[in-house]
Amino acid sequence: MSEPLHRALGLTDDEAAEIERILGRRPNSLELAMYAVMWSEHCSYKSSRLHLRRLPTAGEGVLVGPGENAGVVDVGDGIAVAMRIESHNHPSAIEPYQGAATGVGGILRDIFTMGARPIAVMDPLRFGPLDDPRSRWIAEGVVSGISGYGNSVGVPTVGGEAEFDETYRDNPLVNVFCLGVLPVENLVLGRATGVGNLAVLVGAGTGRDGIGGVSVLASAGFSEGEDESAKRPSVQVGDPFEEKRLIEACLALYDAGLVVGIQDLGGAGLTCATSETASRAGMGMDVDISAVRRREPDMEPFEVMTSESQERMLAIVTPQDLDEVLAVCRKWEVSAGVIGRVTSGGSLRVLDGFGGEVLADIPAASLHDDAPCYDRPRTPPARDAQGDDHVATTEGVDLGEDLLAMLLDTSWVWRQYDHQLFLNTVLGPGSDATLLRLKHPLTGRDTGRGLALTTDGNHRWCSVDPRQGTAMVVAEAVMNLATVGARPVALVNCLNFGNPEHGEVMWQLSEAIDGMAEACRAFAIPVVGGNVSLYNESGGADIAPTPVVGMLGLVDGLDVPPPTTSLVDGSRLILIGDHVAALGGSRWAFERGQRGGPLPPLDLRAHSRVATAVRDLVNGGLVNSVHDVSAGGLGLCLAEMAVRSGVGFNVAGIHGLAELFGESPSRCVVGADPELAGTVLRVCESAGAPTTELGFAGGAHLHVEDLLEVSLTEASSRYHDRLPSALGAGTTQG
Amino acid sequence: MRYAVRVEVRLRDGIADPEGATIERSLPALGFDGVSEVRVGKSIRFVLDADSEESALGEVDDLCRRFLTNPVIEDATISIEAAEVLQ
Amino acid sequence: MSTRVGIVLFPGSNCELDVAEAVRSLGGDAEILWHDEPSLRGVDVVVLPGGFAHGDYLRPGAIARFSPVMEKVVAFAEAGGPVVGICNGFQVLTEAGMLPGALQKNAGLKFVCQMAQLRVESVDSVLTAGLTVGDIVKMPINHFEGNYTCSEQTLTRLRSNDQVILRYVGNPNGSLDDIAGICNEGRNVVGLMPHPERASHELLGSLDGVPLLRSLLAPATPGCADPLSG
């Protein structure tokens, strides 16, 4: 007995019945395919939508919040910033190079769709352990894909993360964040207004790549033993040169005022772009499927309507402007042709030639507004599984070796990325936060201000307590921005979780959203966009909950480069923030197969006071180095400062393992000229931030009184060699 | 006449081929012993209309020298055969 | 009057605005020349900027050299006009035969974006006239195909004619003889892999690109100015 078509397309029986109710008749197979792609988890957020509503989205300067292609924030001087984050996890697990490359391509289109020139990409990456050859194959391929596409398309990759952990062994997390700048008046929305206006398909030809990619790749986990290579045909292939020309052509169209609305073609291809633009404007659209330029012969209508071929945009233009639009596209060697017309009445009709046979006729809005929204069961884990286990003993622990084992220089990754294009990068990858000069996108005028960016995630904190862990991730992002003198302005999130049909995963997701909402409210940071990636699992095991945030901050006066994480010889080292001893959720505990007990407490108000103090110190030019305390605790924080500078340290007053490697939040280490140390302490005091004097920067050792002493030379070589030597050990696909 | 043309572009002898060397170095670890002299090139295929095989060869040769290869570092070998008549 | 710098924009170039910004910050005039323009509009200097002209497909620079504007650039150079190719521009100049040699994939087979240390080897070129031989300067490199190679005879000629203008200190890409930049025998055509424009603002970590760009903006030598005007 063969399976009903709707099930083969990934629709449940209830969803199929709902489609029939909407249409008042049985859908044909093309219509069913269109619903299937639009009602997939990837496009409809059907498992998460209910919960995402709890995030605060309003805030000063927010021009566009969640729901459009990207969030847009007014940053002053007539400049707006568009930002978005996405995941390309499943495609990257199958074909790392193309998966990552098309992830970059997709996020860029989301940004220039809004009228913005993309000026910065960041890649938070999470892979399986370095001793696993397949994880190395994925890591190497992903980094090459980002490098190959991002560099060529001409958008610098200015930051990100690179983590390696068992939980991502078969399911890497390849998230990508992009930021663009636009003159406020150039803001374009993805709306097909004006009956009679034309829908012009701009860019690459349409092929069979990514057919069913949305449902096959993004909405189903990999079951054990399944041959991933069998899924390879639906992987999209990117062409950065096509995308580069597409960016330039679209920006030229905006500058000439030739576009009424525009939308990129991503997941669900033409079906999504035509229905979204039409329904956002309360309109309908007739699509002439015969006019879609194809790359392959004999494509079926459903293939054309759901193809995820890359580097395509749908522009809505007036008939009078059409010739000029086509001329701009010709200059940039980008192909363009009319494939649709805006209609009244709200129907999305697919036609074989305008006036030809009607192949599909569905209410455009029903593909979005009527998409299912599930309140899936949520089950908190049993208390004992939640991680009250304690680190039993520290006897026999070699703290020096443990510290060395945590050192990892990520420059092997980001040296492969052009991180300097556009002459904006003041602090690039490898910094606590990226700092860019803010220039007007049209005139190039330097505002004398700076954009600060950070991406952060921590699956260990979130596995111990998804709610507080997520709040700590948001807090860490705030602290990272403070280290470059920036105040937070807006946030986007990428929620990477396991299978939502598992009660515990839904509980994690819901808790994480609440934790994010609490922290964002406390810091007054609006959430302007997000992405949810579910079904991250392999062999039935869900990944650890990994919400990742991308945060934008502003620096009000950027005249001199801020201090870096590098120590300056002879400086006094001061810890700002409360000094709490607890190993819960720490990297040290997790690497020993333990959770270390509950998370150390987070006080959002105290956190704000520390962040304010750090920001004031950086902006006041009072400190010569600064690094937030995060994964690996105070010990790793100090060690990183040392190996990055080639200057050792000599500190005291750190009592035991839990104070050395515990990850109590809301802390930052600063280095200060001894003559300024008193002022630093006073600034902290007036901000209400507690301080501890740790010691001095200098010497050829990493020395913590009574705890450890390691030679700087050894620490440096461990730090620098780890990634190159691990990846130099070879990779294998199988 | 239509001719199916295959141009194989490779680095000239004596020009370092880091890609080939890297592949060669990684083979023993994967259990492939006895492989040596790995060279990496690229293959370009197209169909050409020409009066005769001789004129086709002349044209492809010119195309290789002026465009498809960089003579400073690359060589090409050309193979030509009569193409199947399409449809 | 300010020196007018024409920056050629091929589809896929991406450093054109950066070069323009740096040129303007030093008092020069910068204008973008589209790759199929029939004239150089009488500019004093031509820069072929970095990026990925035509996607670097086939080979970097292989397709760009056939752009209509390149005929004018060749004629401009033959008349003594200063032409500088940075990164991808250097690759275009070698493909066009305006400079000897070729640029291969980096020895490490990875794209490399990092600060590079360079030693000034010759100040007898339009780009290095304002420097001192032996100076060590810091400028970013950003390329996959920056591994300079040429025949032994060519190398001998480059050396004997003092045509190597910059060498790497600590070779990052396997370049023959550590070569980072060369000029032609007329000293008016220069190609280099490092990006002077990325070392032209104090917030960017180095100002060492400034003397190079200033050399280029110095009043053109008599006989070189505007060779194609009229």
C-alpha cells in the first residue's frame, strides 16, 4: 500500500484536512507541494511560533522587527542597520563546503533585500570533537565554504565562534549572522503592492537543486545508518560571483528608486517569495510559470515552484519602470524577466502563461497565516538528571595541564576569511567583540562612531539550566560589547535545538525563550529577528540546547582603537564583578563528564553595573587590556590574555579549583597602568561594581599563587598549535 | 561539423603543485600506498563548430594559448572527436 | 590640482571603494572606471583593485584581461602612465602580460588574510618612490593565489633590473624569492599582493600603506601625465 501523497510530502493527516477546508476542495499535487514546503517546520516555525511571541520586540530605533527578512534599527546620522542570523546546520552536515557557502549566500540576500549593503558576516560554528576525523572533515569543509563564498562575494567575515564538542559530532551547528547598512530612506520591504505591478525574477536560473530541500533537509533528523550521500542531490550549490553581481544590481535598483518591494528566494523558493510578498501587502499574484528561466529541461511545475536554486530575487516593479530595471540588470550581467503580476483578491495563482491554464489557485495568506501552530508537550527533565552532580574531588588534578588543555587559538579559522574589506574593521575576529567604523553607506562619510558586534552561545550552561543559561548567554553578549566600549542596541537569535516532538526539547526551547526574554527586558534590548533550527539530532540523541545570539552595540566616540585582550607588561590586573566559587555548567566540569551542580547565580542588575563600569573604563581610556570571564573561567581568561600578548602574569587571591575554572557570570578582567589603577577602582565603585585586585602582568610565566605555574612558552605553543595540528592530522568523510 | 573537444589543463613540468603534493601526502594515512607523482589539473569540455578536424584543432590550440591556459605555468593537451549529432 | 586616480571596476572586484576612500583621504581624486568603458577619462593614474574579477573563474584575472578597458590600460602604460595592480589587480596585470610571471595558489592551499611584514627592495617605481630601501613596512595580505612564480630567466632579469620592489619578511604563501611586488622595466607598472589601502587609517592597525599611495599621488612626471588625452 503506498503512502498518501501528503504524508510523503511531510504533511500530517490533520494538516491535509485543514488544506482541504481552506480550499473547499481537494488540493492538486502542485498545491499540496506548495503547502508542504510553506508549512514545514523550517518555513512556518510551527513548533516554536507560540513561544517566540514572548520575546520583547519593541525598542527605541526599531524600524523593522521580526517577521520581515531582517530586523532593521535606526542608528542615527541617517543610517539604519539591517541584521539577521540563520542556521545551515543540516545542509552543512551533508556537504560541508556547499552547505556553509549557501548559508552565507542566503543570509546576504536577506540583508540586501531590505535595501542594505551587507558589510559584515559572522559565523558561530560548532563541530564535533577534534579527535574525530569526520568532524574535522566537516570543520575544514565548512570553513572553506565560508571562505570561498564570503571572500569572493566581497563581504568581510569579521567574527564568530569555533567550538568543538561531542554533542555536535554528527550534527554541526553552522550559524551565520549578517549585518548591512542602508540610508534610512532606502528601506525596502518585501511587499507586492499595487495591482498591475510586475514581479521580476532576477538572478540565477532555476534548477532542481534544493527541490524538497526544505522538508528533506531542514525538517527531518538523520536516522541511524541512513546514507547521507543519498540526500546529496538536494544540496544547493552556490555561485558567489552571481551573488556579487546580484547585490550590486539590487543596490543600484534601490538607489534609482526602481523597486516597490523585493524578496529573496530562500527556503520554499518561488512559492515563499510570491506568496509572502503578496500576502504582506494584502494582495494576490498571478505567476506565469512558463516565464521562469530554467537551468534544466523538463522541470515540473512543482519543481519550479519549490526549487531552492541560489542567487535569485523577486522584485516588484511598476510597468513604467520595467525597461530601466532590465537595463540595470543587463549592466551587471544579471538576468531578469517578468514572471508575475500583482492582483487584487489575495489569490496566488500559478499559470502556464498569463491567460493560460491555471495550475494552482490558493489564498496567498493561507500559506503563512493559516500555517499550523503547535503547542507541543513540554516535559522538564527529572530533577536528578538536571545536573546536581558535584565535582567529587580535586585530588590528583593537575591544574596547569587542565588550563593548557583548554587553550585554543581560532586564528586557523579566521585567517581564511577576508575580515578587513571596506576598511571598517578596528577589532576583528579573535576579539571579545568585533568593532567596525560606522560610515554612511552612500556618502562614505565617517560618523566617528562604531558598530560593535558579538555572537555568543554556550550549550553547557543551557544544558544545566536552559532558562538561566540563555540569560547568561545574553548577559555575556552585553559584556562582550562593553569590552569595546559599546552599549547594546538590538539582538537576533538562532535557536538550535533537538527534536521538538521530544517533550524535553520543547521544554528546553520554551525555557530558553523565557530566559532570553527576561534578560532582554532587563537590559532593554529588543529582539529584532530570529531563526529556529530544530531536529538537530543524530542517532536519536538530541544536541545540547544551543541558543545563539547575535548582538549589535554602538560606540559613541571611536577615535582611537580600544584596548584588546592582550596584556601590557607591568600593568595592574583587576577583576571586576563578584567572585563566586561554583563549577556548575563549567567547561572544566563538562570535560570530565560532569555538570558541576547548578549554575552559579546570575543577577541581571549587578551584571549591568559591571558592564557599565567596563564600558566607562574603556571609553575613558583608563585600561590597556580587557577580557570578559567566560567559558574556562578566570583561569582561561587570564591565560588567553597572556598567550595573545606574549606577556605572563603573577596573580594571587584565587582560592582553589572552583574559583579558577568556575564560570560565575558578570565578570571582566582589566589591565591598568599602575598610575591609573586607583582611578579604575574609583570608576568601578561609583558604578556599583565590586573589584578584586589580582596582581600584575609581566614575566615569562602564568602564575597563580598556590595554584599553578606554567611557562608562557609552553602555553603559547599549546594555544597556537592545537587547531593546526589537529586539522593537519587529516580528515575523512567516512 | 561539430566536434566534441576536451582540453586538459595541467601545471607545466617543474612548476610546484601544492595541491597534488597534499593529496599525495594524505594517501598513506588513508591506506593507499604506492601512489606517486600526483598532479592536479582541470578538464574543460565544449562543442565546437568547424569545417574540419584540422581547423578545429587550430582554433582550440589558439584558444588554449590565449585564454584557457596561462602559458607561464600551464600546459594543455587537446583531444577532439566528431560530436554525436544532437537530437 | 589633485591627482586623478581611475579605479577599474570589473564585475566581481570588491576593493574599489576602499582604494577610493584611501586616495581621497590623502587628497587625491578617485573615480570608478567601469570595465567596458571605452576611455580612461583622462585620469593620471590607473589602479586595478583587489577582489574576484569575474569570480576568479578559469584563473584569477584570465577573463578580466579581455575587458574593453584593458586595451586602454595597456596603451596608457605603454605611454608611461602609472598603473598599479593590487592583489587581484596584480593577477590581471600578469595575465595581461603587462608584468612577468604568474600567481599560483598559496603553498598552504588556504586563503590567507593577515598582516604581512614587507621589506622595501626598490624605490625606483611609481609606487615606492617615497620610501627607503630596507624599510620594513606592515600591510595586510588577503588572497588565495598570491604565490608568485616565474621562470629562472625571468627571475634573473627581475633581479638584475631591480624590478622586485617588495619582499615578504616571513614568506606567507610560498612566493618565489619572497616576492610580494614587482614593477615593469619602465618602472611605471607595478603589481603587489599586499593592500596599501588597508593600511591607511590609524584605526585599521597600520599606516604603512600611506607612503605608497602618496608616491602614486605625487605629481605625475612630465611626459607621463595624461598620455591619452585628446
